[in-house]
Amino acid sequence: MTYHVPRRRLLASALLIALAQPALAQDTQGSDPAVRTGASEPETLDTVVVTGIRGSLTSSMNLKRDSRGIVDGIVAEDIGKFPDTNLAESLQRISGVSIDRTASGEGSRITVRGVGPDFNLVLLNGRQMPAANLGPGGGGISNSRAFDFANLASESVSEIEVFKTSRAETPTGGIGATVNIKTARPFDNPGPQATIGLKGVHDTSVDNLPDAYSGDSWTPEVSGLFSNTYADGRFGIALSGSYQDRDSGFSQASVGEGWAQFRGDTDSNTSLPLPGQPGYDRITNRPGPDTIYGRPQNTGYSVNGVQRQRTNGQLALQWAPTDNVTTTLDYTYAENKVQQQRNELSVWFNYGPGDSSWTDGPIAGPIEYSEDVALDANGNPVYGDIAMGGAKLATKSELKSVGFNVEWEVNDALSMAFDYHNSRAESQPDSPYGSAGVLGTAVFQRGRTSVDYSGDLPILTIELPPGVDSIDPSQAVVTGSVFQNSYNRSEVEQFQASGRFQFENYSSLDFGISTAEVNNRSAAAVMQRDTWGGLGSPGDYDDDIFYSDNMGRYFDAFRGHNDPRFTDQFLMFDFERLRQRAAEIAGNDGFYRAPTDFTDDLRTRERTNSAFVQWNNQFDWGLPVNVSVGVRYEETDVRSSALVREATGISWNSVNELNVLYADEQVFGTDGGRYDHFLPALDVSVEVRDDMVLRGSYSQTIGRPGWNQIRGGLGLADIVRVDGGDGSQGNPALQPLKSDNFDLSFEWYYGDASYVSLGYFRKNIRNFISDTIVRDTPYNLNTPVGGTYWNNAISSGTCTASQVECIRDYIFVNHADDPGVFYEGLNSAGQRTGRIIGLPDDPIAGFDIVTPANQRSDSLDGWEFNVQHMFGESGFGVYANYTMVDSGLTFNDFDLGDQYPMIGLSDSANLVLFYDKYDWQVRAAYNWRDEFLSGIGGQGPNPNYNESYGQLDLSVSYQVNPRLSLLAEAINLTDETQRVHARHTNQLRFATQTGPRYMVGLRYNFF
């Protein structure tokens, strides 16, 4: 086993070798081709082959020690062998880095030091990468800039660098961190290299899926890497590829539509009865007047099967035509296909009368909540729907990146580098149903319904009609349906030129310029049919389309899944067969397919020009001091267009409702903005002793707004009130978030591959984005409110200004034949019906336009602690870290208004124990993340808190011989579940069960 050692030891070793073997040293001087292959020359000690867990951790330690600023990283244990099969799951081992997991349990996006995924920049070999993200559930317009690490396999990755402090040379966009993924290059490992890896993966979640779902108990993974240098080391090629076929599943309980929140003294038709009101005596421990409580809109359960096929490939060609010029041409391809099937059981609440019991305040959660069956005018029960939906989702994401790089050592003092790349990420539907197709079905047999929310899993109890003891498939009908089509594409074209001038006093000057253009498109269309009362009748459907199942068996990791109170029976169905039947009954197949023409289309171009200069020097002020000081200038031009409906007028269609009229064709609304920033950066490190380093850093960084926040175009709400309407628009002129970053750390490298470090960081962030309301008159729409006919009704003395129905009747009676009035007659209730259109001389309607704006500032700070210790030559070692984050950017649970906190703030910790000796490598890694705010939504501005989560992973490998190794891994060994709640733990949003994942395989090195 070989591993990296600090630079001082490398230099000493090089001198010893040079003295001990002068003849060999002389043989490798000059232009001998052997120099490029790394044969025996002392200087080649700077490139050390890294193998094993200990070697990887040692190289990561040296990366941290030798870097300017605060940098952490992960280095491959061997060629083609990264520590984890998922890059995000590797990154979570770094202090301060936390991951967001998909519902199926896999790491996807990262939060660094409490700063969420959208404000961490991801680079591939120093190049800004595009990110394509479809909206939630595979549909909708995406606002996110976050990179999804699940799309990249780890086998071709040689190193990941996490820059926690900024440098002038680093591209902007990362307030939390800039992450650079480095892939294999043939000149990095001269000579022939070839490996192949084979794995079999068993995801235990597949064992807990319905028989009708496709999914194999074991699925394959294969990866390989080939690299070699030719022509006396002047030409090299590296080719890597991987394919992963993973079947998994998850079960999820949810209150997907969220919780309506109230103060205890609220008196409305949706709040709980107050003292003295009917139904008050049915409430146990009713929330007090100053208490905040929430009523659930729905409660549901779903079982999901997921299949994924991920293909990655990379080709790198390197050519060194002379000793001082190296060129690299590389191409990266990644494809990630995901298919998902889902079946659900759910109930909808209408905030009606029922029994309930509550926890104590000041935030009260329901212990048990119920609503009675509705009654008709004769007092007979009207049974509600037991909803049982099904869905098919399928998406395909592709990343294509081609780049060309030239490194030129002009002379002993000057070196230059030129880099160009064009990269595209694209996510789109991969199914005839669009990106997501949903069919709702129901039986109308729901009586009194209650839910016990006191445990981790809500327990649903439904009273069926008298004489009915189970849900009958013969009573099922199709209800609502949604088929959506979404598309997201992001392209980055970037050119960078940089250089370094080395002065005679050992100081250096780094400089560079770059230009980057990012084009992002996000589009969507939805076909929704709200046939909630049922499409046709139960007799229109063959009974054998449906079959009965029980939801509780899919939640066996939660206590209460087998509670006798749990009404868990639901109906599964053949999705395609039912879709076809629904289309036949409706007489239109297009109602049950995703539309092909986008109705929402956002296109944004960001063009950024930048330049930087950075001076580096070393001083001896009694102690060795290293200083890097620089500044980066960036100017960004934003141009955004969005497909909008062009409003043409206002029509008064009913007593209390006016409607906006639109042109037949949609048009693109376009707007733009511009900003520029000077961003200074300073890094200072002091070598207190040979084994101790004290670092301090200051920098300014920016994080760009989300795509939806800077969208062009204006959208109006269809319904207008008498006093005006509402609308929304983005703001391409938004400034990015800007952060002043302060870092201080102490590092003690006290032994071979052992160190401790303690760091403090603070970020003062301004330009936080929140919504504002601006009163405007878009499109200059004339409204009949306050117009000629309206004023005639008031001046006649027949009506007052507040008697809207009287005014409307007056206009129909006295102006029925005048322009803009279309009287239709009386309806069954005796009301006059028709339309009244705003005339050119009528007033211009005002609208409250919601638009984002830069409004506030706040800060976050925290501490990071790391320890890495090797127990001599025993082979045992430990790596542990803990990060604490504190901020005023939190969500206030007692405030029912709009809030704009920082997403992702949380403490986190890692503990890794390992053994690496005698051909055995064993690693047990426990990762923990404290509760954090993961988003806002669900019945207004309500928080979604991901509860604290810890996961144990285990890996074992055995080196059979120098070429063959066997390996086994276990992910989520303790079968942890995930849970998300709103303002109170009893206000469940999502409770998710996945399961452990096991892998066995082998790796073979051909050389």
C-alpha cells in the first residue's frame, strides 16, 4: 500500500533518493521520454498512487493541509474506486456537508454549512455544470439551479474538492461552497491502467412492493476504466463507463395538501368552534386563544415502485506536442432514466364538525381528529369518497459535456491555460403518459372518518355504511385525473483563460478572464379533468380491472402499521386498462394523455463576463506566513422570456365575479436586468509549528436567484374582484444574494495521517429575496366597475355603490341593448344572467402584482470540528466530524404570515471507523443530520421540517491477490425511516419507509 505524504517529506525523500542514486537521477534528466512516463525521477514523487481507505484519507488530509483557504476533499482509494457509489453520499462524510435524499433514500443534492443546494456551485474539472430539474412529481416549472449528484456515477471520479472559502480565481455562484469534481486523466496515471467492477445490488424495499409492480430482487452494476499513454508518454487516452440498473421502492404516508393554520381565537367557517358555538363540547383540550393549531386538509398513503437505469461514460484524450504544452480533449455523457408506479389510499377533509383532541400549546398538534359524515336536507347520510389513485411517472435526464484545454508553460516564469467547454443538461418525459400521469379512483362509501396523529405513522379509521364490511371493487369509478408534460434544458458555454507569473522572490501573480453564457428553458403543460363526482357509473367499469390490497403491510418499519383501528384496505388497478376505459367513457382519448403544446414556457439567458487577479506570497515574520489576496470582477446580463396569455379586457360574468378576457394566442413577455460585482478574497495561513497551521479568510460571494424568480412576462389571475385583481411576475433585475464570509481555523497534524481541526465561520448575507405587492394597471384593461353604466345605476338613486347585485340588475334592465352588455335572461334562482364588458371609456382596472424583490439581510455562523486518527500500524483508524450552525434565518412557527428563511440549516455529524490491513478493508460509517427546514408550502406559508436522521453504512473488501478484490456493502443497515412535519410533530407532512440496500461484487485490475 502506498499513500500521499506532506510536501516537506516529499522534498526530503526526493533529496535522499537523488543523493543515494545519482546515476539514476542523471539518467532521468533532460528530454528523456521516460520523464513523461514517471520513470524513477525524484520529481515524480509529487504524484503518488493512492490505494486503500487509509491512503484515501491521507490524501484528503494533505489536500486540506496544502490548500490555500479552507478546502476539504475526497480522493479515490484506487483507480476507478471511489469510497461510495453515490457522489452525494461521499460528500456527506465531509464536515459541514449535508445531503438531501430522494424519497427512495438516495442522496441527490447537497447543503453546505447550512446553505441550501441552490447556492452551492458544482464544477466538473473546473467548469460550471448545467443542472436540469423537473418540478415536483415530474411536472411543473422548475426554479432550482441545484445539481443532482444522482446522475453521475463515481467510478470515473478521482477526486472531489470542496472549497469552503472563495478564491478570486473561483467562478461565482457558491455561497455555501464550490464543489469541483475531478475525473481521471491519462497523464495523471501514466502507463497502462485497466479495471472492471461488477456488482449485484439487492434493495430490500423491492421485497415490500405489490406483485404487480416490476422490480427484480437483484440488479446489476458494471463499470470499467481503461487508460494508457503512448508515443513515449506524449499521447494518452482514458475511457471509463458504467451502467447501473436499480430497482427500489418506498412507502409514504402524507398530509400532502398540508395544514390550515389558525390562531386559537380565530372565528371562521373553517376554524374550530369557539366556546359557546355548536361542536365546542366535542373538542378535548381545545387550543387557547394565543395558541397556533392546524387542521389537516387530507391524509393519505402510497406505495411506490421505482426503476432506474443510469449510464455514464467519459473519454479523455491528452497530447503533449512539446515538453511545455499539454492539451486535453474530453467528453462526458450521463443518462439517468427513472420510472415510477404509485398507488394511493387517501381521504379529504372539509373542516366540518367532528371530535378532536389536542396537545398543549403554544403550537398545538392534533392527537386525534375526526369529521362526521355529511347529511342531506332530510338528515340522511351522504357518504364521501374513499380515494384510491394511481400514477405512472417516467423521466429521462441527460448530461453532455465536451471540453478542450491547453496548458502552456511559456517560460520559467509564466504559465498559461486556456479552457473551453459546451455542456448541456436536459430532463424530459420518457413515457406516453408524459412526465407524470395520475388517475383518481374512488368508492363512495366513506362515513365518519378519524385519524390518530400521535405516532410516527397516522392511523386512519373509516366507518363504512351499515352492512358494508369492506371496500367493494364493483363500486369503483374514475374521478379526477392529471396528465402533465414537463421539460427542462440548461446549456452552458464557457471560455476561460488564466495564467500565473512567478516572480524571483517566490511570490506569484494569478490572473484570468472568462465568459460564460447559460441558457435555461423550463416548460410545462397539464391536462386535468376534475370529475370528482365520478366519470360515468360503477357499472361502466369491469370489476376485474380492480383488486383489493392492504396498505398497512407496506409500512412495517413503522409502529402502528398493524393497528386494528387502521382502515387500510384499498384498490389496486391496471393503469393502462383503466385509462383506456376512462377515455372511452369520456369520448376523448386526449383528456387522458399529456398535452404536447406547452402552456407555460420560461426561457432565460444569463451572460457573464469576469476577470480576476490574485497575488500569492510567502513571508517569514518569525513564523512562515502564506498570503493570497485577490479580487474578481463579474458583470452579468439577464434576459428572460415567458409564455403568457395576453389580456384584452374584463367581463362581469356573475354578481361577485369578473373575469379577465384573453387573446386566442399566447405570446412571450420579455424583460431583462443587469448586475456587476467586485468580489475580494483574502487567505492567510500561519505555520505555527511544522505540524500546526492557523488559517484566516475573508471573501465576498454571490448566489444567483432561481429561474422562476427572474422570469420575464406577467400573469394575471383569471378572476377579478370588484376592487381589482391579482397577478404575478418575476423580476429579471433581481440582485443575487451577496455574502461576506469570515473563516478562522486551527489544524494540528500530530501524527502519520492523523490530525485535528477546529474552525469557525460566519456569513453575513444580504439581498434576500421576498415577495412584494405592487399596484399596477397591466394591459390597461377597462372594467365596468365605476364605468358609465355603473354610475348611471348609482345616480338614478336605484342603487348604492355597495349594492353590486342591484347595479348589475339595473344595467341589464336599462342597457340591455347597449354596447358591451349581453343579457341572457333569468336562471332557475330568478337571477338575471349575462355579461357586461368594460368599455373604452370605463376606468382602468388595478391589479395587485406579486413580484420578488431584494429586501432583507441576516447572518449565519457555526463551528466545525474534525478528527482523524490512525492507531499506529494496527490498521485501525477513526474519522469523525461535527458541524454546528446557528442563524437568525429560521422560520418563526408563531407567525402565520409570509416568511423567507434559509432552507437547509442544520447541525450534522459523521463517525467513520475503519480497518485497513492484511488485504482487508472494513469501514463502518454513521452519518447524522439534525432537524432542518426543507421547504415552505402546504396550505399557505407553512414550514416543512425534516426530522433528525441518522444512517449506518458498512463496507468490506478483501484483496484476493494483487489484481482481484471482493467487496460487500450495506446501506442504511439499521432500516431508518424519514419523517417531515409542519409546525408541530403531530402535523405530519411525509413519513417515508425505504429499507436497507446490499451490494456484493468484485473489482479486477488488469495491470
